[in-house]
Amino acid sequence: QVRLVESGGGQVQAGGSLRLSCAASGVNFSPYSMAWYRQAPGKEREWVATITTQGFTNYRDSVKGRFTISRDNAKSTVYLRMSNLKPEDSGIYYCNEVPSGRWVWGQGTQVTVSS
């Protein structure tokens, strides 16, 4: 069974930076495109960024130029480097395979940005 474990969240002030990690176990990671998602309190989960097997990336408009997604297939880990954070970036961040989200969601990692 595939297990996803997100880490690296925390509480930062606006303008700060964080680097999130998502480690996948129980699967050969490399053939899958991966994405980060986030969920703010009272809101639905939303897509943040995607990285394909070839390393192509895509971002939601609100994070373009501030977030960078990357992957290390040898470590079965996907990363999200977040800079110039804003309060509206706060939420629980998750990763999963795209496009189907076929794996059981992990617990996520909490990001809180204060103004």
C-alpha cells in the first residue's frame, strides 16, 4: 500500500519561506506525475502545483513566481519551495499522484502565515 507523508510546514510571517516535502513509500515513484494541494479551513481542497515525470511544472496563478515544485525520484520525494508567503497561503498542504489522486491521502502538513 502506498503511503504519503508530508512534512516541513510551520508558522511564518508574511514574506517568509518554507520548504515542504512529501515522501512516498510502497511505490515506484518515478512513473507518476505528482501534485501539491492545499485546504484552508472551511474551504475545499485546491490544486497548487504539478510536476510531470519529465520535470515539467505548472502552478495555480496565485502562486506563480513564489512557489517551486521539484522531485527526487531516487528518494521518492516531491518538494514545494514556498517564498514570499502570504496569509492566504495558509492551510494544510497535501501531495498525491495526478491526475487521478489514486493514493490514500496523507495527513498533510500545516502552513500558517501571519500578517
